[in-house]
Amino acid sequence: MRKFRFSFLTIVILILAGCELIKLTEAKKKQIPLDPTQSIGTVALLVNELKQNNIDGSLKLFILSDTSLNSEYFFELKDRLERFGRNISNRSITYYKVDTLNPTEHLLSVEFDYIYDYFFIAQKNDDIWLIKSFGQKKQ
């Protein structure tokens, strides 16, 4: 009887200690700040604007060059943003990586729900980061 109590008590203690190894709650994802003073923050702000279907607001996050083909580039960019917005409408950022090309340019690799991989080139303009170009990665 004494041996039975000891082994029962030992099993209960091991079970309770084993529960510490099992994580019962889901880890919270780190939120990316919607802050244009960081390059990833500018991309997160772009994604947020596109999820709200604010194409005109998202266009303000891009560097537009002053050329004679500016209106053609503008309409092409607007079309690409609409397509990009449809791809990521119900998806969240699951992974991102920031590579520094030079002190004023970053290359960002962003993954949405482990499905879509996009790249963004962000350029620092005064104190904020603006997007120079973006596209879907080819696999």
C-alpha cells in the first residue's frame, strides 16, 4: 500500500511537471508598428491602407519621379497596387526580413500567410521611408 502511494504520488508530480513543457496558450505575434520612420513600418502602413481599400492614400507612400511618363507610371502603379491589395486582403504578414543596401535604401522581403512573397525597396527621404518599387518574388 505504501509503495502504491509513493508511485501514485510520483506519477502525479511528473504529470504536473510535464504540463509545464506543453504550451497551452498561443504565442502572440509581434505587431509591426505603422510608423513611416522605419522601413518595415512604411510597408505595414501600405498593407494597412490597401486592406482598407485606400488606393489614393497608399500612392502617397511611394516615391514618384518627375518625368514626362509620370502619368503612365502613376496609372500602372495604381493598377499594380489594386492587384496587390486583392492578393493580401485577408492575409497577414507572417515573416519579414530587412536588408540594408546602403544607409538610405533597404530591401525588404515580406511573406503573407506563408503563401505570397513580395519584395519592397524603401528609400529614406528626410526622416521618413518611402517605397521606391515593389513586386512579387519569382520562385
